[in-house]
Amino acid sequence: MSVLLIAVVMGAVMVGTFSAQNAITGSDLRLQNLDQARTLMASLTKDVRTAVRLSAGSSPFTLADANHAVFYANISTTSSPKKVDLSIDSQSRLIETVWTADAGSTSPNYTYTGASSVRLVGRYVANTAAKPLFTYLTSNGTALTNTPLSATDLLAIKAVQITLIVKKTTNSQLNATSLVNRVRLANLDYNAVAG
């Protein structure tokens, strides 16, 4: 009888221990996802916020797709804007490619034929075509949905909503972490032009 009682108590202790261990692991994974998402969001919003036109009446964006954007931006520069490409690669990594304007090119006809610098912004990006990273918005907040956007729709972009979905591990029942941020393109409000 006492052996049976000890077996029942040990079984209950083991179940409790496994449950606590699973809860701790889940909490750790959620925190890792949130930390990665915050880092990615900070970098993305900083880059997008600096988008600038090369000339009046043009768009800062040359490509505006669901999970891929190419635009001109005043990132770490005191002269010509940089050309920035933000995309998700096949390994679920967010990649930033940046070109500096060619020496001798002038506003508004900057050229970007030189070597680019490529930076890994972060990993574990789980955005898909159904859950896009970028949503482009007009001045009244209406989403421009037919991506990649046409030349006419590129001119209508006044803000970008970034919906970032991060999931570090795919073999877990844990849901992905999502962060949403709307970035107003301030340079467009003031008709700022590069150069």
C-alpha cells in the first residue's frame, strides 16, 4: 500500500515538474520572440521614417510590395540620400541593403551603381503574403492593397504600417509574436526633397 502511495505522489510530482518546465520554456521563447521583434521594429521604423523624395512630385519608393520595399532615405548622411532595400530572404531573415549615391551624381538625378552594404537586421520573421510586413497608406489612412504598387499608387503613399510577426521556433505550439507600428513619412508632409 505504501509503495502504491509513493508511486502516486511521485507521479504527481513529475507531472507538476514537467508542467512547470514547459511553462518556463514557453515564457522564455515568448520573451525571445518579443525581444527580437522589438529590435527589428526599432530598425525598420527608423529607416522608413527617413524616406525622402529625390524631386518634387516623385515618390521616395521605387518598389512597394507586401514584404519588400525599396526607397530613398536620409540615413546617416549629410549629403545625398541612400537607396535602401528592405526584404525578407528565404531563411526568414530581414535584410537591409543600402547604396550610397555615386560620386559626381547630383540632385535630383542621383545614381546608385556602386557596391552596396548588406546588413542582417534580424531573424525569425514569419510574415507571409497573407500577413504582409508593409501596408502602404494614403493621407486619410486608406490602405493601398494592390501590391506591388503601381507608379500612381507610389505617389499616394503618406504612411507605412509595419506589421512584424516573429517566431523563433517552428516546432513549438507557441504562437508568433506580432508588433504593429504606423510610421508617418514626415519628409513628405513638409515636401522635403533630397539634395
